[in-house]
Amino acid sequence: MTDETPELTSKPTETIIHRRHHHKKDKTPNLDLPQSKNLSSRQSIIQWFASYFTYKSPDKIDIILNDDNKKELPRRSILRSCLCQNLFCKLFLLLCAMYIIMYMRPDYSIYLRNTLENVLKKYNLTSEEFQLRPGQRLSQYRQPSMPIIIIPGIISTGLELWQGTECAKGKFRHRFWTSMQMVDNIGRDHQCWLKHISLNLSTWMDPEGIRLRPVLGWAAADYVFPGYWLWSKVIQNLADIGYDPNNLVTLGYDWRLTPQLLEERDGYFTQLKFYTEFLRKRHGEKVALLTHSMGTNYIMYFLRWVTENAGDQWIDENVATFLNVGGPLLGTPKAFSAVLSGEMKDTAMLGDLGRNILGKVVGKLVVFPKFFRALASVPSMFPRGGSNVWSECHGIEKDPIKYMLMFPKDKYKGFANTLRQIREKCNEEVDYCDGFDSILEEIYAKPELVEEIMTNNHTVEQFYNVLKTLAPRYMNLVDKYYDLNGTGETDKNENKWKTDSRYWTDPLSTPLPNVTNFKIYCMYGYIKEPMTECGYSYGFYPHTDHCSSALLLFNTSDTVPASNIKSGVNLGPGDATVPLVSLGHMCAGPWKEQGSYHNPGQVKTIIREYIHKTTTFDILTTRLEDALRGGEYAVTHVELLGNRDFLTDLLIIVSKPIIGTNQSRLLVNDDNIHQDQIHSNIRQISKRILKRDKH
């Protein structure tokens, strides 16, 4: 026995094989009996299921197979190939089954949710804070007062096709901007899509044979894509307290056009004037104009346009308040980089790999600056005020910045010769007929001037001169519709704005209407950490076809944490899109001064700064679309429209109390009596700017 034991224990698999073979031989004579056959079939099915859910090592599987079950191998392999082989797949099927059951029996879903909620509450894993929207919470205290007109920002209104070329045949009224139809059009033929979405580069009007027009109604700006909201949360919360299509209007527009062309082609400001008068007469209440982003600049234009056409008293009679949400009143540096190279902070983070991928997709990187130069609205957001304003882009905690456009020191001396050599190697001539095809045209035509640009750093005023050198015909078109000398030193005594509409989007040049019964709210998100573009480091980009693609791009290798430079982008405080100085300076500075040229009627201006709050993901109350965008207290440029604090303030401002309810906790602080550190930042910035103005 002592000799046999080691042998048996050392070969356990042989023992198992022997027993299974013996078992099969015993059962073989009974295979002809019907009952035995049925029994065997049942056992084989049970064994098959058991073996399916039991892990076997590959070597054991090979040993177990004999001649008989090897014949069954192909059939079993086919069956297993059609079934889930891993845990993830099994869980997915389980979840699908649960979803179908709960869809067919909603009572099961309610029971399951209540059970889960009780468990989470027991262990303090959920909060009641997010279970009701701000509008639902306020609905028992507030009711509609001011009728509201929503004016979206740039790229926030859907555009649909009314006339197209052959490549867009059969796509009448397809959305070429926003919705999944745009994604489909880009995927099928991105060149065709780009041809239709771009304006004529010589006139900034519709290209020949092409007409895109804004989508009308709330669907124009509620969502960009399914799940990616814009105005939907604002509209839904307003509806909670009683707003509906009778007293809430979304007036979308073709955001590609200049304000002048928007009125000339579509009569947009005439429509806005009509809707404002209609709502005021219908409801007996003056109207609130609610804007976001570039919509603020266009409403600044409207306030002067309607004053010149109907007088100051029109605003006093028809408009109660102007709610400016995240408006770039003094512009934003990313408008410069967009038309110079087609880049922004978002593309800078992609680096060379991202550029290579984009270049493969669109054909050549020069497509991007060409696209932005085809948008006539972008110059309305060019930085205004000159170095006097933009030196404060870093805020009060760092030294003022000097330059908005920078190049590596001493790296591009003699670059004119390099340009000439590259030009000689090109296999084809640069097309000068188009005129706006790229910045290549002027780069190759003026190598000495380009070298001078690339061997110096440039202030915000000088950035305009750089654009005039590299894109002179584009800047001539800009000067036709905007007065942007970059200095902000308009002679106030000349009052050129009275006869020249080019000044009307610039609050430093054009004063507010001389009215008294009117309020302006500057409502914006404030992220103290440097996340907002203040300037750029550029360089020559070698990894490209120099004859047909972009040459000047962000110097993504330039990262200096101490100077807040990351991937070639100089960063400061703001809402991650618009710098703080542009968001708040007018409300905190020039419009506040007694006897100010900028505010002759002493219009009351109120600041609302919203600070980002980190929220935990609550499985019961947090929607996935909110969790992926920073949560319900996010304050970045677009996400602010879903911020709970902002929505609460908005609802209180435009509504009135329900008689008999307790309003003690629903007061609007129009006096900015809370002297916290956040508000003092923009006030200190404004004081320093105004002090320099006086000197």
C-alpha cells in the first residue's frame, strides 16, 4: 500500500479518466431503451450546463475528451461561440433583462428604486439636495413676472439647409449645425459640410447657391446633441414656476453674421424689437433680455440700435433688465488665435498627435483658420481695451502680463531665408486667386515681415498689426464692420458711435442708454485656478506639407508652470473660456463710476459670481449628463447654464412672490453687500485699470 499511494496521488487525472470511461461503458448497453435515452439526455443537458459555468484548465479539457466526445466538439464549439464567454457579457444580458422587465412592469421599477433609496439613506449615501430642481423648489413661492426673451451665444443656434449644392442634394432642412444630422453630414462628406457652413470669404454673406437659416423656437438652442444641453435646463426650470410659450421666447439667429448683416438680411433686431413690444403689451410687464456668451455683445449692439431708431424712452418703457450670462464684454483672446491659426486651448492639449489626426480627417490644417475667418461674428469678440485692460488678465495674484503673442527668443533669426528655401521646394504654386485660402499667402509673399514678427513678442495692440500683416484682406473686411484699433482710446468727445454702427458692440466706446428704470446683471462663473486663455506662445510647425498647410501653430512644447503657461497657452482666472477681466470689469468699474461717460443714466449694475463646487455622484439624483460635465454646481462657460445657484438667482429675479408665502429666504441681493474675497478680485482689477485710465 505504501508503494501504491504515491503512484495514485501523483496521477489523479488518470484515475478520473478511468472512472469516467468505466461509467460510460456501464451505460452503453442501456442506450437502446427509450427511458434510458431520455434520462441520459436530461443528464447530458445538466452536465453541459454545469460544465459551461465551471472553469476548466486547457490541459484538463484536452485529457477529458475521448474519441466519442471529440465528435461532439464542433457542435459544442458552435454553441459556445454564440453564447457569452465572460462575466461582463453575462452581466450585460442580466441588465437588459431587468430593463425589459421594469419597462413592462413599471411598478417593479418604483419598488426597486424605493428599496435602493432606503438602503442608501440608511447609510447616508444619498442627499435630498438634488432630488428637486431649483424651479420645483421655488414653484410654491414664486410665479412669473417679467416675460423673457432668450438670445443664445455663438454656435448655440441650430442652422438648417434651405438651399444647397449638388453634394447636399436631398438634404433640404437637414441641420448642418447641432443635432446628429450634422455629425452624419460631416462623416459622409466633411468638405461638402464645410462648404455649406462657411460664409463667402469676400463678402461674409451666403455663398452662391447656398442658404443656411436658423432653426426657430426652443429646439433651436436647447441641446447641441442628445444629452449635451445648452438652454434646456433654464427653460425647464422656468417652466416649473409657470413660464410657457406665452411669456418665454427663444429668439435664435444666424450666429455667423455680423450684427449689421443680421439686420440687413434677416431683420433680426427688428424682430427683437417687435417681440419685446408684443410681450410687454400682452402681459403688462416689462421684458427681461436673457443672453449668453456672444449674445451679450449683440444685445449691446441692439441697445444702441433701438435707441438710435426709437429713442432712449423705448428701453425705459419696454425692458426691465438685461441678464448678461458669461458675456465677453471686452472680448476673449481665443478669438485672435482662432483666426490666426484655427487653434484654441482645447486643440493645444491634443499636441502633435491630435494635429496629425485632424490633418488626416480634414485634409490639411489650414482648413481651421479658413473656417474661422469665414465666421463674420468672431471679430465681435476680439479683445478690446488694449494693454491697459489686458495686462490684468492674470488677475491680482500675479504680475501684469505684457504680451498676448509670444515666440521663442532668438530662435527664428534668419527665418526669411528659410521661408524662401521652403517656397522654392514646393511642387505647386500657392493659389493667390482665392485670397483667403490660408496664412501661407502672406507668409511666403513677405518673408522679411514674417521674420520680424517671429523674432519679437507682441502686446494686444500689436496682435492686430500681426493679423493685418498676415491676413490683410481679412482685416480689411473686419474694419468694414467693426472698429477695433485694439487700444480702447476712442475719443469720447467726438461721439463717433452716434453715426457709426461699428462701435456698437464695444462698451468702452459706446455708452449705455441714458435711462434710469433699467438693470444690468453680470452673471458669470469664476474659476480662480488658471484655466482661461490670456495669450499664446507660437512657433513654426515643421511636421507638415509647407506648401498646402498651416505653418504657424501653438508651440505646444512651451510649458512653464510658474508663469501659468501650458502647451503654449498662457492661462489666467475666468470661466475657462472668457477671462475674468472681460466678464466683470464693465460692471465693477466704468458702469459703476459716478458721472461716468459709459453710464450717463446711472443704470444699476449687479455682479453675480458663481464659484465651482465639487459634488459627489449620487446614483439616485445625479443625471449622467450632469456628472460628465462637472456636476450641478459647475461654473464653466456653458455649464453655468445648469448651475443650481445661477438658476435660483435667475428665477427669483424674473419672478414675483405668490401672495401669502414666506419669502424671507428668497431675496435678491442687488447691492452686492457681501464683501467676500471673490468679488473683491474683480473690483481690485477694475480699480487698477481705472487708475491707469486717469493717468
